[in-house]
Amino acid sequence: MVLFDQNTGMENPKLSRIQHAQSARIPTFSLYGETAVMGQEFLHIEEVESRSRIYQWEISPHLHHGLYQVLWVQRGAVDVALDGEVQSVTGPLAIVVPPGVVHGFRFAPGTDGWVLTLSAQFMLEGDFQAGGNAFRAVFASAAVVPMGEDSLNTERLHALLRNLAAEFSLPTSSSSPVTLWLARSVVWHLAQLRPLASDPVGSRRVRNRVLFTRFLMLIEQHFLEHWSLDAYADRMGMTTQRLNRLARDVQGHSALEVVHQRLTKEACRRLVYIAAPINHLASELGFDDPAYFSRFFKKRVGQTPLEFRSNRSGV
């Protein structure tokens, strides 16, 4: 099939090659060219040129499981392939890519912008209502979001991403809340430009992403209560089997594994940052039996809670 440039109406061999590449086996990455890790917690930002220059400014069609991307083009042109739909666009603009969407890019050399990659767990934690609504609005479907004449929002988004990249590069970024705040601000501003009501929400994949965001929001509210999967499924109006299928479709793991990931992360944080007896922390985390908490933690982390705390504190 020959594709034509939307602006000129002439045959565009570059776009045709992007389309042709999608007929081959689609690779799955974490970041482009890097092995995917299913269900990982993630936040990463880099300049467009830092990776695309290595690949001669062409990122071949690929997909991510459980990871969301915002590609920000401040200046320059890019051929964009989103699930078989190909177009040529010029910045300033944002391209939003939900998990499971096949996407590829061919940048004009020297294109200036940022690529923000993140997991929903990272974004929704502790801010499930506002974060969830913004996430639904931005990532209901893959799309190009042009800025047009909106210079104010263009300047705001570029400044947020530039500051986010600066914070991310600091040695203390992994323990700083600033990167998370700035990433949420990027999503929030994009949500104002792309209201949920205007998104095509009829497809199964879009519905599943919206439902999975609801599931993550419920986890944030109730994971310390050790809700059963039946309780989560009942609150969402579906069977446990349907909830498991939903989690595997979007995240690549069972629903219980998604819950346990969040509980394990909270345990790790408290062991490092709260100087309280492990038995006390186990109780705060909803474990009636400290011995069971130790077994749960060691199975998932490979260390006992005491070993983990000692290793992290340098003792």
C-alpha cells in the first residue's frame, strides 16, 4: 500500500516504509531498544535526540506494556505512526501513547523535544482521584495533540518538561517527590487540552485502559486493608476472572500481582524511611502476623525485612 503525505497529497516513501515495518513482528520495549520488564514501576524522561540520533532519527514501530508515553516536540518535524495511522506533523505538539499501541517515529534531524515515559502506578499513587481523572483524559487513546496558536500552554508544557528533566538528572531524583509532581503537572496540563468527553471511548482497548485506571485508584484507597480480589471486582461491577483478564491485558500480570506490587513497594518505603520496629510496620501494613509479613516480603524481594533495612541503611 502506498501512503500519501496529508499536506501535499503526493506519495511519501518514508511513510510507506514506516507502515510496511508494522507488518513484521512488533517488538516490545521498556525504553526503545531496551528489554521490557512487565509490571515495572517507572518514570523516565530524555531529550528526543538522545536516543533517536543513535538510530539515525528513526524509531521503528514497537509497543510498551504497562507504560505510557508523552512525546513533546517543541521544534522540528516528525512522521508519526500510531496503530497503522501515519501522518506528518510539525511542532509544537504532544503525542500521547497508551500501553499496547504500536507506534513509531521518523524525526527531522535536529528535532527538539522530550520523551516522558511513566507507569500508571507511579502517577496515581497518593493522588488517585485527580491523577486518575487526568490520566483518563490524556491516555484514553493514542493521539497527536497540536498546540496551534496556544503559545501560553506551549511555554508551560515546555518549561515543565525542561524542569522535570533537570530534576530527573539529579542523583537524588529517585527519592525526591519533585519529579513526580512535575510529571503530574505535565499530564494535568495535557488533560486540559484533551477533555475526556471528546475521546473515542468505544473500543475494547480504550475501555480496558479506563477500567484498569479505576482498578489502580481502588488499590490506592484499599491496599492497606488487604481487600480480596472479590471485593475489588465487586466494586468494579465485574467478576474476579474478568478483573484478572483486564490486568493481564493492560499490565501483563494478574490482578493479585498488581495489588502485591503496590503493597511491597509500600513495605520497602516504610522499612527505609520509618524507624519503627518491623513488627509495628507489619501491623501498619495490614499484616496480623509479623512472621507472615516476613515470608511475604522475602518471597517478593529476596531478603527478609531486617536484611532489606540493614542493606539500605548501610549497617
